[in-house]
Amino acid sequence: MGIEEKLPSGFLLTTVEKMANEAHRASLWPATFGLACCAIEMMSSGGPRYDLARFGMEVFRASPRQADLMIVAGRVSQKMAPVLRQIYDQMANPKWVISMGVCASSGGMFNNYAIVQGVDHVVPVDIYLPGCPPRPEMLINAIMELHEDIRNRKIGAHRRVEVGEREQLALTAVPTSDQRGLLQ
Ligand code: SF4
């Protein structure tokens, strides 16, 4: 018999971690930040057909100080990289990044000096979204995956351990420059 059975009806037990995560998950606001063609798909996700409003996320914030999600929609030029980083730094903590499309994730077909070969060289990325361009359904799926990630994230001392473990995993991963896709 646990403490739950002794409580009068109307009481609900949870942990601070779960409550904080649920609050973060249900209150994501994206920054207005479209860089190229992928941004058109991102914009249509906010319209009535795809309805980002179902998550309360339809208003893309014009100020990074009111946003905690950056959707990098499109290729990142070398000139734009410091601006992107500044916007990220000005966003409220805790914050998350979705890399939308192959260009943002790896430079895509723009394998040249003008384009950053993956936005993870500039900001930490939580979700990589494949496609050129990814459809709005794929973006919504990525947002739902992020929601799941936030729901299960650790906070406090547990968070520090989790970050260390993820860092180790990233260090032992095959570098993208060594990946050859189907040619491997
Ligand atoms: S992934 Fe395709 S749609 Fe998106 S920015 Fe690159 S070229 Fe444009």
C-alpha cells in the first residue's frame, strides 16, 4: 500500500522534474527565423491546414527574448552564422534547436565556401529533420519528437550527468565528413 491510497480524492502526485518538463513542453514558442526555401514549408505549418496552433505554437515570436525554440529553416551562409549565434544567445533558457532540411543539417547540395556545412558548427542541435524541403507534416513530427525529448529530460544534477553522457556519445560518433550514405 503506497501513499497514493491514503490521499483523499482530488490529489495528484508527481515529481518536480515531470511537472517542470511538462510546463516546458507545453509552452514552446519558436523564433521567427526563416533562411531559405525551407522557411516556406515552416510558414505553412503555422497556417490553418497544418495547424501548429494545436500546440499553442502558431505565433512565431519577433523577439528572441520571447522564444525558446529556433527552427533553422534553410541553408546557413557564413555571413549569417554569427547573426544566428547571436539570436540563439539572446533566446530564453532552456532552449532548443530544430535543424530543418538537409541544407541546415549538412550544407546539402551547397558544398562550397559560402555555406556552413551543418548548423551544428554554430549552435547545438536537438533534432535533425531530413528532406529538401521537409513537408509541414515532417516538421510537426519533429516537434512532437522534441516534445517527447523534453518530457523525458533530466533536470538539476541528473541533467549534468545526462549532458556528459550525450557528449561522450557525440565524441565517439562517426564524423559526418566520413559518412558516405549508400556508398559506404
Ligand atoms: S533543404 Fe532544399 S528546400 Fe531547404 S533550404 Fe535547402 S534547398 Fe531549400
